[in-house]
Amino acid sequence: MKYLFHLVMLVVVADLVMALAGYSLNYDRRIVQPGESYFAEEFGDLGAQKTPTLACRYWTGIGSRFAIYQYGTEGDAKSDCPTFLKRQ
């Protein structure tokens, strides 16, 4: 029981530090193909894009947010979500 309390307190402190420092931790990713329906809050339906899209969902410590990238290996496109993301 003592270890459970310590674990819960560690998670609470980590959430607080992430929220205050502006970092987010990736916990979900999705590759959305053109024509596929996938709604990402402030970005709308990502399936309306003409190219594949990488949708990364991040835990901010007090909620979640999306980061959207062009999917691929060329230029600025990404093939995987960054593990940590700094708030801009």
C-alpha cells in the first residue's frame, strides 16, 4: 500500500512538472489516409487532406492536444511522432 501511494504521488508530480514546463508526452498516433474520416479537435477532419497525415496525440499534464504532420520520409514530413513535444 505504501508503494502505491508513492507511485501515485510520483505521477501527480510528473503531471504538474509537465504542465508547468510546457512539455507533452506522446501517447497515441494515427496515420490518416486521404478520404478516411478522422476528426482532430482544432484541425477538423484530417481525411480531407490530399496527402497522408500523421496525427499525434500528447498528454500535457492537465489534458491532451494534437500535433499534426505530413506523413512520409521526404523533406519536412515525419514517419513517427516525437516522444516529447515542447509547447510553442
